[in-house]
Amino acid sequence: MAKKQKTAISPTRAEDYPEWYQQVVRSAELAETSAVRGCMVIRPWGYAIWENIRDALDRKFKATGHVNAYFPLFIPLSFLEKEAEHVEGFAKECAVVTHHRLEAGPDGGLVPAGELEEPLVVRPTSETIIGATYAKWVQSYRDLPILINQWANVVRWEMRTRLFLRTTEFLWQEGHTAHETRDEAWEETLTILEVYKRFAEEYMAVPVLTGEKTAGERFPGASNTFCIEAMMQDCKALQAGTSHFLGQNFAKASGIQFQSRDGEVEHAWTTSWGVSTRLIGGLIMVHADDNGMVIPPRLAPSHVAILPIFRSDEERDAVLPYCEALAAQLREVSYRGRPLGVELDTRDMNAGEKGWSWVKKGIPVTVEVGPRDMAEGTVYVGRRDVERNERYGQPRDLFVAGVPELLEEIQAALFDRAKAFMDEHTRAIDEWEAFVAFFTPENEEKPESHGGFALSHWCESEACEKRINDDLKVTIRCIPGDRGADGTGMCVACGKPSPGRVVFAKSY
Amino acid sequence: MAKKQKTAISPTRAEDYPEWYQQVVRSAELAETSAVRGCMVIRPWGYAIWENIRDALDRKFKATGHVNAYFPLFIPLSFLEKEAEHVEGFAKECAVVTHHRLEAGPDGGLVPAGELEEPLVVRPTSETIIGATYAKWVQSYRDLPILINQWANVVRWEMRTRLFLRTTEFLWQEGHTAHETRDEAWEETLTILEVYKRFAEEYMAVPVLTGEKTAGERFPGASNTFCIEAMMQDCKALQAGTSHFLGQNFAKASGIQFQSRDGEVEHAWTTSWGVSTRLIGGLIMVHADDNGMVIPPRLAPSHVAILPIFRSDEERDAVLPYCEALAAQLREVSYRGRPLGVELDTRDMNAGEKGWSWVKKGIPVTVEVGPRDMAEGTVYVGRRDVERNERYGQPRDLFVAGVPELLEEIQAALFDRAKAFMDEHTRAIDEWEAFVAFFTPENEEKPESHGGFALSHWCESEACEKRINDDLKVTIRCIPGDRGADGTGMCVACGKPSPGRVVFAKSY
């Protein structure tokens, strides 16, 4: 038996993928569970990734004409009830505020008091509360469109939670727009889908498929739901963002009406769309490896960790000032319009351990500097996207000048690797047996044990969709916009005619 | 009787200050009430001010070594109970979550179901939930200090609310730090107080007094509370930010313990500090006038509104492209490291009305451009800090090049005006009769009808503090850090010895 390579994360992906995920999150100090069931603490390193996601997306939203605003955390129960499918979709996961103070109870402890006349739901999403405000704002077609986004926390009570991927409270953005015409709202829905796709690919270095959800997978109350879907390293899909065309459903529920150009009173057409801290879960599951987190440079909280190497106080006194000067020099370098993020790690610990701690955190670049490097004017560079033993020495000034290019090279390499992985595990499958085999792992130990994306024909029946889900835990992730471009065929489950292939996968 | 000058806001400050405030908020489209009792909708123009406040403060926090993180929205009731004074202070204003789903009730509507074993309080502030996490993180003195800030929403149930100033839900930042020594925590508390003061003065153009709160006005559970206090145009004080030295109170309640350098197990020393969307209320009450909002340029969502003037389609076709070119030219200009914010208002409405709409929104600069301006290569400039009839013509290129300087001039003028107002209404008062007279308006109609800041001696007794509050609704806003520098004296209320003057005022 070959000697097993030592990894910084244990278990490895191959050994136990779900546990590997938890250990990556833990050892990178991204997040942790809290004393409140299902609610997580997002630690500074994880939150800084979220800030970068927020800022990058926010720029894209603003560039497409949107502005931010803020609406109440609480939704009166009666508002939620206005749209029947909507409330049905969320009723089972609502945190409900019923009282507005605490007072001493019979046994001395505090108990809820001041019962509310109408319970308030902590927003699971804000269509209904925002709709009530838009109804006040909109009188005439001149008041449209409204193009607003909100950065907020939302709560959906979850019984089984997993850090970032599924938590009771999570952070997200939710866009809510109202339009004069169906076409304009439809175009908005697809514009945002494209924003999400470009963000995922350009910033997260995560290739995604886009398409429409089937009726059964739609957002509760939406006419159409579009999504971006990414492939994780276990070959499961992650729905990474959704953009909903709401038709006039919510406008009717909330009374968003306006006088049209023709003088008629009409209901507005609305959209909503969101991505959440779940994206960080996606980043981890796409890029992290058996040595821990790997953060695409464009979203990294910091870019370069400088690791001073010394074996004595004397060496320390020489190396530290040299490293401080290097840090200052690096901070003068601009990467994508902002100063490089630089960490100078002066902690008093073993050099190897120190280096691995940054590997586990996923910082894109490490530079070790010891007395010999100082003497030679070099640094010893480690790229997070390749093995640790591929570190290389480089003249200091050459390194400093080249960091922005190096980071962009890493960014591209991560995307290319993820794209190759997705392509490798995406297959057109026409036969039921092959379809079953694709989703039935031969070797549970392989990290890529869940098949991947099957591009297969579907007859459009709920029965086949359900059968596939019941038998294989496989769902239709999306119906591509160009479905059928490669021809019609026969449903992989029942053999009846299909207008084109859709994307099947197991999913988170 | 002199003809009353027409104002864009009615009533004026002199006529009805509280109603004037509401009308400024409404006509600037900063915020509005929602269907949820006490919760506001922060509209895009108001939210953009908050984003600028957030970004500027965030830079200052990061420059002083802090990082951001995110902690749960919910606090288990038992956590809140751990610190006796703390829970007593907040018990009356807690929104309480008691159920985690909705189900059909007896009469068909939905009712709360899935009762929680332990009720959850929607955070009114996060000392206890964050403390529980710090207790896990801190083992040794090497784990200290922890310097974390959180941007979040909080809920304090209020019976009487006013937009921005007092709302049930508000947005804020809350810093929570833990330290090895008392001195270090004390220094942190004062460092942040200084950050707040500088932010208020440099960005908000609001002069503030700093000092310590009396025991009765302390944050529930704190050992010492420090604050910044600003004077509004009605001469009342607004507490605009607080920084709390928590001693070891919360560390003991939450079990934040560490092994010291001497090998002893000790409790950490903690601080907490926050400012909220209340600051926007302060901005309005310090700078806005009878024509509406006035936003200091450094916090303005946008800086220049271009108002094309035309009387025919022909003129329109000539003026609009010219204005678009001007907008593009202005957007190339950098103001404090970022591109100028420029609005090109092409709405089809009366030019005067259009101009006033921007005055009411408080944009720092307007530029009108009509056919004659075009022909002459000039623009017609309006500064928000002076009267509308003081607009002036200026060559276009001269204007464009001078905008950053103009904005800084407006910023400085706003601060100087507010400072002069505060100084004018701050008085050393030694006699009880004069003290009473100061806080008893002769003329209720004057905007400055609540006296101002009285610098008076106080014997340190709660009895005198209470008497002054009961008789005059006047409180001790703060005890200056240099109290007594101008000598000791006799308490303005009882005549007993006083170690120095403190600041008295009516307040929001």
C-alpha cells in the first residue's frame, strides 16, 4: 500500500466529504455554530469574504441602475397571507414574534409578556412587506420602474443546518423591482441572472449553468424562477442564486397599481432575486482542497501573508524590520484598483505550522523570508492553487511588481480547474440504465461520488420528475434557455417525446 | 406685518419644529413609516447616507485595528438573564420569538405553532450572545485582545417612535472588544470615543461634546459610559454615540476567562460601543433648514444635480446632450478619492419645481444649464448652504475644476455654522434662577426654544440630578473629561460643593 500523503485537513474529501467541509470551515476560521439553534457566527475571515462579495455585487447592481434601501425585519402575519402559494411555501419555517416585553414569571425567571394583537413573522424574504410600500409609492407609470435592492438578514427555521449552506439565519441581498410592462420585468429577471452568472464566474471563479426551474422547484408565488447552478467537488449541484419573474401575482396581492399611459389602472409586473452567504459554502466546496480553504484572489480578505523565518533573537531582530519594509512595499501595490491586502505574521510559533495555518485559511500567496533570503534579496513564494512543495525563490522586487499578475493567474487557474471538473462530470445521457449508473457511485470514497450533471431528455411530466427524485434523489436543476438546440429526443425516464435536454443532478 | 418669506418646507422650524422635522424627512425621501408599528422604511436617498456613514466609520474602525464579524440575531432568554442590570434595562423593550412555524388555526387563518422550549429575544444589543462566543475563543492571554465590530439591525420595542431618532428596529454598528488588562480596555473605550467625535466633526460636520454619563444614564451593565452629545437647532441635545467600559461585568456573566502571563485564571475586561441610524436624525436636526434637507458633502449620496432648462423640443434637443457631456466631465472629477456623484435630472417638469426638489433633498450643489448658458459656456451654480437667490453664473470649466474645493468649502461652512450655534447656546450658569430661566423659553416660536447647554456645577447627588429632571426635564448630558479645570463651585440646585461643571440640557 502506498504511503498516504499527509494533509492539513483530516478527514480528506475522499474519506468523508461532509466532515471535510466542516473541518475546512473550522480550520480556516470562517464560521462556527452558536448557542442559538441553526444560527451561525460568521468569523472575521469569513465575514471579510462576505464583504467582498457584497461590494462586488453591489457595484454590479448599481451599474445596472439599482439602488439600495432598507425595509422592516418584521412582517405582519396578515401580509404574508396575502399571496396563497407564498405563505404556504414559508409557513413551516417562520420564526414568530408574539410578545414585546419580558416580565417576572411565577417562578422568578422572566417570561414573555405584552402579547401582540397580530403576530409578526421575522422576514424569510420580503416580497410582501416591500410590496405594501411599493403600493404606496406607485400611482402612475411615471413612478416606474422601481429598482431596489436590500442587504439584510433573513430567517428560515431549519431543522438540519450546515454552516453557510443551510442556516436558520443568513445574510443575503434581495432585489425587488416593479415595472410597467411584462416585457420589462422579464428583461430585468434575465439581466440579473446574467449579473449573477458573471459574478460567479469572474469573482468566485465558479463556472455555472443557468436556466429555469421546473414548476415544482419555483419560488413560492413566482411565475418563473431562474437560477445559476454550480458543481461542487462531490459532483452535487448547488443552487447559487435565483432570479424570479413574479408576473402580477405579488402586485395583485399587495395592490401595486398604476395609471398607465392609456389612462387605465393596471397592476405592476414585479421581480425579485437574491444570493446569500450560501455562496461562501459554494466557494469552499468548489475550491478548497485537502489542505483547507482556497480563496479566489478577487474575493480574498487579504492577498499575501509574509512569514518571517528566524531561529534566534538576533535573526529575529534582523528579519522582522526587513519583513515590515516588504509589507509596506507590498501595500503600495494596487490590485484591481485597491491596495493589496498584506498580513505580516509575527506570531511566535514554528515556521512550518505558521505556513500551514495560512494555507488552511486559503490566502492566495505566502512569502517566507529568512536570513538567507534577506542576504540574497529574495523571497520564497507559495501559491495556494498549487502544491505546497512547489514553492519557489524569486528576487524580491520582481516578486513585488508581479503580485497583481500572479493573483490574476491564480484566479484564472481556479476557474479553469473548476470548469474542467464540471465539464468532466457533465454528460449527455439518453438511456435509463446509464442514467441510474451515473448517479450510483461505484466508489463512495471518491470525492466525485455523486455523478455530476446529466443532460437528459425529459417529457415535462411531473410524474417522471418525481420518479427520478424518489428513486435516485436526483432533481432537475434547470431547464437551459437554449433547450432543444441540440435536438428533441425521448424522456430518459419514460421514453415519451421530449422537446430537449434538461440538467439533472443531486443537489444541496 | 412683514411679508412672510415662502419656504419649501411647511411648517418652518419656528412654527412647529417636530412637524418641520417630519416634513424634511418626507420631502427629502429619506424614510417613512411602515405597516409594522415603529419600524421604518429607509428610502434609497436616506439609505445612501447610511452607506456613506458606514463606509467612513468602517475605515476608521479598521484603521484602529478592528475587524468585522456577524453574530446571531436571536438571543436565548437565559443568556440575557446572565447580567442582572443588563436584562433589567432591556426587559421592557424586547421582541420575543416564541414559535417557529405557522399552521392553520381553528378559523382557517394561520396561527403560531411549534412553540420553542426557550423563547428567543431579537437582539436589542449583543453583549451576551457575543460574550458566549468570546468565552469559547479565549483561553490564554495570547488570544487577546479581540477587536470586533458588527454592522447589524437591532430591535428595541418603542411605544413612541420618530423616524431615525427612535424606532423599534434600527441599523447600527456595535463594537465588542475583550482585553487582558483594565488599562487596555479603558484605553479602547476612549479611543473609540475619539473616533466617534472625529467622525461627527469631520464627516457629519456636527460639533460634539464628549464626556461620561452619570450612573443613572449608564448603559445597563456597564461600569462607565462615555458619549458624544450634539446640539440640535431647537437647542436640545442628541446623544449621538456611546462607548462603554464594561469592566469585568460581562466577562463574568459570560465566562470569558483566560490564563494570564502569570499563569492565573482571570476574567477579561470588555468594552462595547455603538452608533446607529439615529445619526441621520442628528444630521437633519443640525443642518436642515426651512427649505429642507442639507447634507454635508462628505456624506452626500450624490454631489451635483444638473438641471437642464428648456422651453421647447428644439431647446431640449440642444441642451440635453450638452448636459450629458457636462455630467460625464464631472464624473471624471475625483472628490476625496472617489468619483463625484452626479445627477442629471431629465424629468419633464417645471424648472423651478425641479430645482426645489433637489434643494429639499439636500444635494450640496445644483447647476442649471439653459440655451444661453450653453452659448456662453457658463453654468448657473447653487450652493445648498446659502440662500437659493445667491446662485451665480460661472464658466463651465472653472466650475468643473473647482467642485471638490467648493464641496469642502460647503462642508466647512456647515461645521462652522453648527459650531457657532452650539457656542452661542452654551453658557456657564451658576444661579438656580438663571438656570431655570435658561430652560424656560420666552418665545416658544423660536427654533432655539430649549435653552441649550448649561455648564453648571453639580454636587454629584442623585437627588439634585432627579430634581432638575423632574422640574425642568433637563438631564446631565455628560461629565466632561476635564471637569473642574475651570475650578470648583457650588451645585446649581442645592448649593453644596461641586468638584466642577457638568453639561445640562434637554434632550431627545
